[in-house]
Amino acid sequence: MTVSVIVRRVTLLGALLIGASACGGSGSDNSAPWPSELKDNFMTGCLMGAPTGMSSSEANDYCSCFLDELEGELSATEFEQAEQEMLRGEESEIDLLSFASRCI
């Protein structure tokens, strides 16, 4: 894995966490759809963090895939808990970068 790929992942993850952190949670049922506000903020943050070398189409595809992967396996509450742990610099049981890597 190249340094640029790692930097891209970290940049996008950081941006999406900042974008999504403005939302409140929902229940813990991971089969329930995430609230629209959470998904919109996730996409906004992810797209804002896209590196200059990534086209807007590539960034949109990546962020949509990342969101689908997260929403398919985590409840909104689980995602928000992992997000808050990462923002505080704590270890999380959920490796958000593993979801991102599925989309690269």
C-alpha cells in the first residue's frame, strides 16, 4: 500500500467523522436505516476530505460505497460511538478504516 493511499484514507476518514459528528443518534438496530441527516453529513464530510487527485465522481463513488458498507453492518448509534471514540483519540472496537478499505 502506498503512502498516498494511506494519506487518502486518513484524510477522508477524518473529514467524514467531522461531518457526521454534528448528528444525533438513532436506535441500536443495525437493520434500521440511518437518519437522513447522519447520511447527508457523512457524505458532505467525506466529499470535503477528498484529495485533490481524486475526481468528484471517484470521490462520490468512494463515499457512497463507504456509507453503504457502514450502514450495512453498523447501527447509527454504533457508528456514532466509534466516531466519538476516535475523535477523543481512544481505541474503538470498530475499525472504521476497514470499512473504507473495501471501497478502494
